[in-house]
Amino acid sequence: MDIPDSIKLGLGDFIFYSMLVGRAAMYDYMTVFSSYLGIIAGLGITLLCLTFYQKALPALPFSIALGVAFYFLTRLVLEPFLVPLASSLTYF
């Protein structure tokens, strides 16, 4: 039974999402959560574009851009700033 108006993601989409989050899990929990949020935000942007264009769109471009950007921003900017603060229990 195939529903014609349903949203479908391909297997490649899920493979990329799992590879990005798995790579982030090799480093730190903070990068895992930020990569996950980037992927979800990218899917949201794709769904918004889908409502405007009313045709099939690839699910990966926004998710790739945001997921990888959040991964590197967290790893290179946020982590070196927050880990010393958390280790010394200084937040403000």
C-alpha cells in the first residue's frame, strides 16, 4: 500500500545521518547533540522548501550543510570554550 502524498526518505539519507552522528560520537556527546540538531534543522528546512516548491526535493543538501557545520563549530569553537569552564565549575 503506497500513500502518494507521504514524505519518503531514501536509504542513503539514513546512512549519511548515522555516519555523521557516529563520527561525532567518537569525539564527544556535545558534538553528537549538535550534529543531531543540525540534521533535524536541515530536514525542517527541506520540508519547508517542499511546501513551497510542491515537487520532490533531495533530503540531504540542507542536512549535510547544517550537520557538518554544527559538528565543526561545536568541535572547534564551543568545546574548547565550555570544557575548561565545566571542569573548573565556572559558568558565569
